Amino acid sequence: MIVGLGAVFYLVLFREAESAITQQMLRREQVIARAGAANVVSFFQVFGNSIAVLAQLSSMERRDAKTVHDLDAFVEQWRGSDLVGGVALTDRDGLVLLNSNVLGTSDAGASLADRDYFLWAKNSSEEGKYFVGQPVNSRLGTTEGQLIVPVAAPVFQKGEFSGVAVASVKLRPLTERYLNLMKISDRTEIYLIDSRGKLLYSSVPDAVDLDISELLGDNVTNALDTAQEGKLHATYVNPKSGKPEDHLIAYSPIFLGGQNKLLIISSTGQNSADPTAFQIRQTAILILASLTILLFGIIVARENKI
């Protein structure tokens, strides 16, 4: 009977401990996801203000040798970050007039008239503003063909719109710098999706061509809200192994102007916490429960003899 009571006592404590650890890990993931989203937003605020200042320089209006110097100086200022590919200046029709990049080459003549940031700038009437565009494949410079996040500001000449100053932020280095540090364990996966659910970044190798629902499952994907943070404990099938896995998922939105992205952290449940420490705690609980019940039994037996 004592052994049975000990087993029941152990199971109850085990389930409570397991639930407590799960909730603790979910809260930890939520805090980390929130911090990661805030770091990305802070970077774009600083970088956006920097491009807005560049667009207001008088040399951007004149478009002479000083313009080239100022574009080069901007690239040099951000070279150490290894996040910026280059900066370009367009005319009022969206054609690139001047370009400066980290390799020191020049690439002009490409049209950026169909980009969302150019359409925004063309309809803007206020200096000092910047716009973070949708991630796109770069058309020029050292980042040509790479996925970038463009950051642009309108350029005015005597109060009239005359073009756009736009710089490219390389998406993969950006996410790897700010997001991969958030991994709780080697089984933690980091995802970045846009408001439509398109996968922009994944820490999972060879996952670039996969849909987010293939990585997280339809039930999890449908539960995500790109407008607010949240956390959930879910089971879904691993696309590689084909086996169901227990996952702890936390997510937080990244608001950039009129658009938003969603940062997702997903850790395999059985590996989220230190398994050795967890097993030690389990064993300690069982021993303590057994000793307590055994001691109680001895005391009762002695009292009955008296």
C-alpha cells in the first residue's frame, strides 16, 4: 500500500513538475521573442533615421561629385555592421542615377519605379520621413539577387519630389545577428514570416522553399496572430522524419511602419529543458516521497504498539 501511495504521489508531483517546466519554458520563450522583435525594430528606427538625414542633404538635390562622396560616406558608416549592401539615388521616375556599395562598384540605370517604397515616396510631401519596404530580391549592386529589406526616404528639390534615396539591408545577416542568439537549445528553431504567412527566414537548413505550414503544421499556423504576441504548446509532424513532435512555441510581432512581421521561436518539448537536471529532480522527488511515506508508516506502527 505504501508503495502504491508513493507511486501515486510521485505521478502527481511529476505531472505538476512537468507542467510547471513547460509553462516556465513558454514564458522564457515569450520574453526572448519579445526582446528579439524589439531589437529588430530598434535597428530599423536608427537606420531609417540615418537614411532620412542622408536624403535631406543639399548634395542629394545637386547630384554632383559631393553627392557621390556623401553616398560613399553613408556606406562607409555602416560597413562595420556587415548588414548594409549599398545605397542608391533615383530620379523622379525611379531610375537609379547614382549607387554606392560595399565593394566600391557603381551600378546605375535600373528602374525601381514599381517598388512599394518608391510609390510611397512619390506620394509623400514631407521631408525627414522614411519607409521600410517589403523584402524583395535586389536588382543592383553587391546584393543583386539576394533578399533584402529596402529602407527609403524621399528627396525634394525646391519643394518638389525629385527622387528617392534607398539603402538595402541584407535580410539573412540581419536575422542571424539578432535572432539566432535567442536559441534556447540546439533544438530551437527560429522563423520570420510576413503578414501573409510567407516565410522570410528560417534557421532550419534547406527550409527556404518550404511553406510555414509545412514547418509548423496547419493547426499551429492557423493559430498564429501576426498582430499580437502569444504562446502555445502543440504537437505536429516533423516534415523530415514524418514523426509527431511536441513543441513549445512563442511568437511576437515586429511592427515596421504600416506592415508587420512575425517572429516565431519553436523548441522541441522534450529538449527544451535540461533533461539531466529534470531526471535528477524526478528521482529526488520519488526518493523524498518514498522516505516520507515510509517514515509516516513507521511512526504509525510504533504508536499502535504503544
